[in-house]
Amino acid sequence: MKILVTGASGFAGSHLIEALKSAGQSDIYGTAYGNSSYLATLIPEDHIIKVNLTDAEATFTLIEKVQPDQIYHLAAFAFVGESFDRAAELMQNNIALQLNMLEAVRKSAPKARLLVIGSAEEYGLSTKETEKINEEHPFRPVNPYAVSKIAQDLLGYSYQVSYGLQVLRVRPFNHIGERQTPDFAIPAFAKQIVEIERGKSSSLKVGNLDGVRDFTDVKDMVRAYMTIMEKGTVGEVYNIGTGIGVKMKDVVDKLVALSTAKIQIEVDQTRMRPLDIPSIVADASKIMALGWKPEIVLDETLKRVVEYWRVQK
């Protein structure tokens, strides 16, 4: 069986390839857009394809050449915090790389199972802050990134119902782990803590810590992707999360407790977004009915993230 992972050199993509290999899969192809040095340690060089998926012709050539049985379409432009400053670029690119993939699959590999990656950001402001969010919750996006993910999500739906493509959709909630860039909150905090330990900084700069989030270890997240690819129903959409809400301040406290350095916390106004979602916690009962459940607790993940940054130069 041929498996194609787009965005394979990225955070979740590299973890997914590790998980696929552990599950015994060997014929894995990955697309890379940027540095692929770590990816080259996981799959053969001739299975790494450098391609710009916003290019329709290049995307068609990719699918025609590989002829995959399964496609994990993880490639996306993901900068939530900057999405207002780069809204046009974000919208154009995320819509293009989704549309191009769907068209290429329709024309060249219509029997392939295609996993479309949405985001919990699509839900935005909850109608009730205390409720867990299921797949029927209305979209109330608060930033351009979320709008671009809704477009990707619904393009997948439209191609499934219109052309009968084997599309499955997921809406992952926050996921964290090694190799995530410091554009995201948890690795940004961990990196700063290590810089304080090394004497390169004196304070931990944070944004709004009042929000409540649902954190899943990336290793559990990619396992969920694999579960849905194997057992999910075509046309359906699945939330992925733990169902446990954690206040951001508590996460910062846990990270600080992992260090022996004296850490002063400083609120940095430049890290504030125009609007932050107060609470977003998954009702993941639908995927759990397929047999998946999270296995790695938050404290263990945070410890690994800090250790990862300690070995970075």
C-alpha cells in the first residue's frame, strides 16, 4: 500500500511518518517544503518530493506519479497569531493547496482515501463557554486562519458529496510535542525557559493566560489520524482531543516547575491577539467510538518538550 503524507517535514507530519513506520508501513512518500533533513532519516530520498502544493500542475504531477492509496493531507500554512497581518496570503495559499489536492485526486487517484485536516479553530467562540464542543457546533471563527481552515474543511466535504471522493475530515484541537516551532505557545514558552536557564534571558514573556485549551500529545494525535484513515466513515468529520480543558496559566506553571532557574513571568502586549477564544475543549466521543483514546498525559508531554529545547543549540 502506498501512503502519501503532505507536509511530511513539518511538526505533525514527521511524527505521523514515525508512527506509520512503527505500524509496519514501508511504502511511504512525503512532500517537503523547506528543510527535509530530519525527514531524510525516516524515508528514502527518492520518496521525498519537494513540491509547492499551491501549484496546481505540480500537485497533479505528484498524485499522478505516486498513485497513493492513502493521502494524509497535512500541508498547510499555520500561523494563527499572525493571520490578521498575513490574511490574504494565508487564505489564498490554504485554499489553493486544498483545491489543488482535491482536483488532482479527482483526476488521477479517485479511489484514494484522503484525510483532510481542519482545526478546532473553526468553531471559534463557543455558544456556552463551559460546554465541550462536538462536530455539530456552529462555526464562529475569530481569525483569518480559522476561516481558511473552514474553507479547506468544506472543500473536502463538497468534493466528497459531488464527486464521491473518499474524503475523511478531522478537526484536531491543540496538539503539542517535540519539533513544534516556537510560533506556537507551548514551544515558545519552553524555548524561553531554556534560554533563561542558559543565562540568555531574564524573563518569560507571555500573552493572555486566561484561556482554557484541550492539549493532545502529537503522538496521540497522529495515532488518531491513522485510526480515522483505517476505520473512519467517508464523508464524516471527527474532532480529536482529550476532552480535558486546562487553563494556560496552569500550563505555564507546570513548565516553570520543570526548571530549577528563577523565572520571572512578564506579560508582553505584542503577544496578545485581537480576540482570544476563552475556552475550547473537545467532545471527542465520535472518534473514541472507533477505539482511539489519548494515552499520554500532559505532564509527560511538557517534560519532553522542555527536554527537546534543552538539546537544541
